[in-house]
Amino acid sequence: DAKTTQPNSMESNEEEPVHLPCNHSTISGTDYIHWYRQLPSQGPEYVIHGLTSNVNNRMASLAIAEDRKSSTLILHRATLRDAAVYYCILRDGLNNAGNMLTFGGGTRLMVKP
Amino acid sequence: DGGITQSPKYLFRKEGQNVTLSCEQNLNHDAMYWYRQDPGQGLRLIYYSQIVNDFQKGDIAEGYSVSREKKESFPLTVTSAQKNPTAFYLCASKWTETSTDTQYFGPGTRLTVL
């Protein structure tokens, strides 16, 4: 699977939007972009995923660049409960062997009240 | 409620002892996974299973063993051969009939070797 690059950490103020970037310059045409987050001392939870078009759900929005070499997870209004490590992961939709997800270091989001 | 459970939440072990971590899911998922997480690090895959009675090694399988006798259960044994077993262990599951690979994680077991 192709590799992703994320900043180690970011800070945000409560109730402000947060844009978490992810670079994936070697993405292939069949790679889906997944975002998970991990709250302290908990297992990761799925946030959102997309292939080419921007996606919205109740948790967040995913903006995918036209060339698909980068994407941005958008939290529209950060709360203290959004403080977590956010992982951007690529997964080849055609290769289901093992179906593993490869977690990098992620971005630690800190939210200030 | 459907979900994936892990027990115990905290586990202490003496050096040289084997210990088994439980993972159960009632989501009817085919595939199950074990990950290890060290402080400040991402997750690393230990073992995975896509079907009952079959499992594959992940990136760091040495010192670990698993079984998959039932669809809903995927226990992980940390053996005395694992040199540095203190870590946070996470179990996950998913359907295999999808290309989008959303995995559902349990709450984790924190293992400490004394």
C-alpha cells in the first residue's frame, strides 16, 4: 500500500474548524483514503473514507485534491472530545489479500478551550 | 448491542509466563486482526484471520500465537518468547466482502510485564 505523510501534531481552539492534512503522492487509482482517530487509551474508530469525490458524514468532511495526491480531514467545529490521534491510511480497493490497514504515526490533535 | 470486546482491560504478567488475551465480536465479521501499539507509536499488525481455522502472520508475529476455532473469537497468546511484551493490544474485525476495509476496533488490553 502507498505511504502517507501527516504532521506530527496540530493545535486548535475549541469551536473552530480544523483542517488535518495528509499527503499521499504515490497513491494509485484504486486506493481508498481512510481516516481513523484514536482517543486516549481507546481503540481507533473509523471517521470517514473516500476515493475521488469529497465526502461528508456526521463526524467530518473529507476533501480530496483533484490529483488525489493529498487530502484534508475537516472537523467543522472542534470540541474537547475531538482531541485524539488522527490516522490517514490508504487501502487498495482491488487487493483484498489480508485486508490489513497500515497505521503510521498519525497527527496528534490538541484542542484548547 | 453489536460490537467487539476485549478482556481483560489491564493485564499483568510475570516474566516467563504465557498469557492469553480475549477478543470476541458479534458483528458476524469474517476477518479479525490483532495489533500491538507502543507508547506514542502507530499500530503494528501481529496476526490476522480471514476465515475460521485459518490465520496469517503479520509484521511482528514472533513470540505470539493465535487460534480461530469460531468465527466470533480470535484469542491472542503472548508467549514467553516475546522479548518485550509490555504494550497496548488491539483487536479489530471487518467484513471481507467489501473493498472499503472499514475495521471496527475493540477497547484494547494493556499488558504489563513485571
